[in-house]
Amino acid sequence: MTKPQHLLAAMALCAATAAFGHVVLPAGGATAGSTYDAAFTAGHPCQGAQATTALAVQLPAGFRLIEALPRAGWTLTAPPAGQGGEVRWTAATPAAALRGHDKAEFIVRGVLPATPGPLYFPVRQTCDVGQADWVQTPRPGDTAKLAMPAARLDVLPPGVAPVDVQNAWVRATVPGQSGTGAFMALRAPMGLRLVGASTPAAGVAEVHEMAMDGGTMRMRAVAALELPARQSVALAPGGYHLMLMDLKEPLAAGRSIALTLRFEDAAGVRTQREVQVEVRQAPPGAGMGAGDMPAHSH
């Protein structure tokens, strides 16, 4: 396993604790030394409260502030650009407060440290009743669930794509079948374009789209698939997917294959993310998938 892979494995283990936090950053991470929009999501108010009335983020060492973005109906206080300290949003009126399980983003833009590794942002959530201090960070080697975890960001080595990959799977095949589809949900915190893929299991892997054309379901290759910032994009049967062609052998349900996803950002910088993808039978009701080989458009 390479050094970046060791780092990613350790990050994944630590991320399990942060997943229970109620003020979090988007999964997927961000590249070391890059400009990053830290979009904190507050999911529900403090215990026993009805609404979130203020959110205060402590900027960690190594994070260089560019600006904090205002929210309509909230007052914003922040240190000058380039300095550390606290960024705070306060609801100007009770009507502007974040009620119940409504979610909202509170964004701080800054430059990340050049060294990869986890970066923690302590957050204080003030409510109409009480407050919640999301400030705990894990000790080295400790995998126990934290009761009040700080918001956590994975700062990634250059070349590793800042993208979250969820529920990735490949459709199982039968002997003699030359192609199949790979499916997943992708979310890029800063936005990316999926521009390609590769796998040792197939000679060719391309981004494809399936769509109706004059009553015929057709499949065509696309140069790229846009991943808007912090929006989940589904690669699913009957729509966008990865087409794996010239299979080296049948893919039986229950095994897994290595898949390398290739991305490009708005500046044209290329990165990639390596994932292990489970081979599955198509779920009930999945409909036509890439393995059914509809008509191709060129």
C-alpha cells in the first residue's frame, strides 16, 4: 500500500467518529494547500431546543482565512483576512433562526495547510435553549465514538481526488458477456468533473449515458460528467454510469474489483480516487442497465 493509501485508510477510520456530529463538513476532503469553502451544515438544534440561533466556528492553526460568507437574516462577525480567531453567525430575529431539522450551510473560505492529515474545526452551536459545543477531537489510535466531535476535514495529498464515493457496485455478468456497468453516488465538496476511469478487470472503462432517442434506449459515451459543489450525482442503471468493456473474465456476485476514477477541477488539474467496488446482482426494479447493451449512439 502506498503512503497516500495508508493516509486515506487512517482518515476513513477516524471519519467514523465524526459522522455522529450534528455540525459537520461535507465528506470527500480537500487538497492540501488549496482554497477551500468550509461549508458547515447544522442539522438540528441543541438537545431540548427548538431552533439554532447562532453558530461560532474556531479557525484551526494552518487554515488561512480569506472570507466568511454572510447568510440572509443573520449577522456575521469574523476576523480580518489572513488572521485566526472565531467566525460567528447570529440570527437577527427569531424568524431567521434555523428551526427543527432544517439544514443550512455556513461557509468559511480559506487556504488549507500544505501538510495532509485531519483538520478539526471546533464549533459552538447556540440555541433558543442552551448550547452544544462540538469540540472533541480523537486521540491517536482511539477509534471510540465521540459524544461531541469537532467538525473534521480530510486534507488530502496532491493527486488524490477530493470526492466522496458512496454505494459503489458493479453489475454481475455471465460467461461470454463482454461488458457491464458500474454505479455509485459521487459528491465533490468543491465541484469536479468525472472524466474517466480504469480497472484491471476490463480493457476499456468509459463514462456513458443512457437515454431514450425516438422510442429507442440508446447509450453514448460522454467526455465528462459535471459534479456541482456539494451536490450528490447518481450513476445508476438507466442513466449515467461507467461502462466496463472488454472484460477479462466473468464478474461473479460477491467479489470486488479495483476501480480508478479520474477527475478534473475548474482549473484543469487532474486527480484520481481508487476504490474497491463490490460486484452485485442488479437490485429488484433496477430496470435496464449498462450490461443489457442497448443501441449505441456515436
